[in-house]
Amino acid sequence: MPPLAPKPLKLASDEREQLQQLVKGHNIAQQLALRARIILLADEGKNHREIARALLISHQMARLWRTRWLATQSTQRSVVERLQDKERSGAPATFEPEQILYLFKLACDVPSHYGRPISQWTNRELADELVKQGIVPSISARHVGRLLAEADLKPHQSGYWLNPPRPKFRYQSKGYL
């Protein structure tokens, strides 16, 4: 039984030019450049195994991108859009951007403004305050810590950069030191 040949792929001249520019581009992601090479070799009539050997990839990857290219041929998407990864499944975002921004605002405020008898916010106190105010239905202290770390916010240090030492500056500016 003869091996099955892959579906032929024929590029339009403008598609070929755009793919060649992607391959030659210096500021292009290497994934896109590799995928463009796969499509260009498929256009030359090479099968999946030949493409895989030439680019040092698996033949499954060559087959995947040829198949995706052919499947999106009738769409009006650009060449770069056709070479992008598919949307990945996963859980939707738990918190809205407004809720996260409110967390950041809260972390930069003084806890005593909210009736908290503490001098500095902790992740647990911030989580409790967000739930108390009805901003979020629930949030763990650990997740609050992750969100603050992503934004590089350190509420325990906010007093240091908000209130610089003024008396020392006054003496320095008058030449007393």
C-alpha cells in the first residue's frame, strides 16, 4: 500500500512574500518564523517527513501547521494571524481589573482609614477588607499576595517612600552639613 501524500499547498505570491519576510525578520518570534518555514517548504512540494528532517522538528508538527494553514485558507485572516497559536482553554479570570485596582488602592491606603487597628496591611487583612466591603465574594490571602507581587506593590513599605525625611533635606539645602 503506497504512503498517503499530504494535501498539496499552493501559496499566492503575496502570501509567499509575507512568509519570506517573517523568516528573514529580526524582530519576529522564532515560533512564527519556524511555522513560516514549514509552510514555505510545504509550498515547495515537500512532504511532512522531509520538512521535519530539514527543520529538525517532528513530522507531527509539520503536519499540524500544514493542516492549520489549509483550514484557514478560505478565511480573510492575515498571514501572521494564521500562524498564531489557537486560543487555549482554561478557567476564566476570577477578578475584574477594577477589583484588582481597588486592591492596589486599598494596599496603598493607611489601614486606620478603614477602622483597622494595625499600622501596616498584611495579605490576610487586605483579603478580609475586600470581602467586608463587598468588592469580591471571597479571596485568599495567598492570592492577594500574588496580585501584589505581580504589581510589585509592597504595602508594608509604603510609608517609606510616601513620606521622605524633610528635616534632613532642609539642612542639606542650606549648606549646614
